Amino acid sequence: MSQTITVKIKLLPTKEQATILQEMSKEYISTINILVSEMVAEKKSTKKSSKDISAPLPSAVKNQAIKDAKSVFKKAKKNKFTNVPVSKKPVCIWNNQNYSFDFTHISMPIMINGKAKKTPIRALLVDKDNRNFDLLKHKLGTLRITKKANKWIAQISVTIPTVQGEALKVMGVDLGLKVPAVAITDDDKVRFFGKGRQNKYVKRKFRYERKELGRKKKLNAIRNSKDKEQRWMKDQDHKVSREIVNFAKVNKISVIRLERLANIRQTARTSRKNEKNLHSWSFYRLSQFIEYKANIEGITVEYVNPAYTSQVCPKCSEKNKAHDRKYHCKCGFEKHRDLVGAMNIRHAPVIDG
């Protein structure tokens, strides 16, 4: 079994290289849009090769543009041409046979004086835990270069083999707002993850900031504030998911079980003060981060039905509503409410088998 993920690397091109990459990215997108419009007009896929395209791009990049254009056309055809996508964001893609990476430079053919020349561009691989460094030792796929906020980013797809654990050892994980995540293993080892109060404080701070900016009608500043909040939230999800998977590794877990939190915003009951946080927090993204990080380590992720996981007593199966964060049952069982959810998730029915 294997999994494909994307590793991001910061590029540090010279001014000349940056100008070339900018021009090539525009040409690449323009070539795709032209090919798609031609195929839509003829209602059939193109038979053009790199020799038939006059754009100032290396032949390898032209071939990739043709491949991407065919993919776009296929999707448009499936929708009976009711919606034909038009690419706008400049980007350039090389397949894995036309670039190399030595952990300090990425070398790929770029256009210099009208000719394609394989050129090394300095790459900065910043990773405190060396995870990206280790990932890039596996099989590399396509290279995608784009510009984000005046920074050049290289995205490399990496195919990683995954090995499933031998013994079946299950860990339940309950996701929430006040406690971002709580996990419990088969042998009752417990760990709480994240800082719910800090998360809510930071989000309130961003909302207050945007309210003040709205009064001053600073629309660009409001958009920047939203982007900054999203980046912060995404970083929190990455940190929490990494800690959960590391905890699973230490305890030799082979299966992590999560709730399938579909339509949580429509079905969950919450207090008025937590409602805004519920509607802005991405439980799905955190679940996805946990899943792909776990798969890399050979740990399977399963999803269970979330119904009554925080109400059913793990000891006698009676339903009780928790008061604040404490769960009490007539049988004498007492635990933290989220911990009760994690305990029930361990043994809840797995969705889709």
C-alpha cells in the first residue's frame, strides 16, 4: 500500500530566474486555456504534441500542459460543457522525469534566451523535525511551482509506502471546541491535546480586529486578517494532529478511530458564546490531517457514527447528559465528558464496514 502527499518547499530564485518563472507560468496557463477552448469547440480531445504548440516553453512542460488541458476538457465534457473551467492563477508544472532535487537546489529546464536549459534554483527546506527531509527520500512525482504573496513555492508530490501494524490495537479520539482533542488507548492511557481557551481567545481577537477595520472600511485589511486567522487555525490543526499521531506511535496503536462529523454545524447543540467558533472551526480538516499523518506511519484511521458517544455510559450503557464538563452515571461511573466520548468511539460501529 502507498499514499501520495504534497511537500512544500520555498524557492529562492535570482531576479532573472524569478522573471523567467513568472513568464513561463503565464504561458503555461495560457496554453492550457487555448487547448481547452479548441477541444470544446471541436467537441473532441486534442491530438496535438509539443511540436504543434508555439508557446516559449520546454517540450516537457508543453507535454504536461497538454495532459492538464485534456483533464480539464474531460471534466467539462462530463458536465456536458455547461461549465468550462478557465485557469487564471499562474503556475508551471514539470513531470518527475524532467527535474531533480538535491535538498539544496531544484534543477528543471527553463527558457533562457529562447532555449530550454536545465537550471538549478536554490531551495530552502525548513523543517524542525526533519519530516519533509525524510519524506523527500521517497519516490518523487510532479513538480508544481507557483507564486504566493511574493514568495515562490515548489510543491512536490511524494509517493510513500505504508505498512500496516501487526496487532490490532485501537485508540479512540474525540474532537471538540473546549478540548480540541482527547485520546484514549485500549489499555486506558489518556492524553488531552490542544488549548481550547487559547483558540477561542485568538479567534475572538481576530473578530474584534475585523469589526474595528469594518468601521474604518478597510476591506483589504479585513481580507488579510481573515487569511491570517485561517493560517493560524491550519497551523493549530497541524500541531494537534502531529501530537495525536506521535502519541499513537508511542503506544503502538494500529487503528485510530474518529467520529464522522458530517453536518455537525446543522446537528450539534452548543451555547451561544460557542456558536461562532463551531461554525468557523474545521473539524474535517483536523480529521484529514490526522488521517494522512497516521497513514504515513502505517496506522489505519476508521470513522464511526458519532450518535450519543458523549451520552452513553461506557460501563452500563445508560444514557446521561453531562453537566458542564463532568459526566455522572447512576452506576457510579464519573469521567470528563470528552473522555467518555473517546472511550465510546473506541468501540462504536465503524461506518462503511
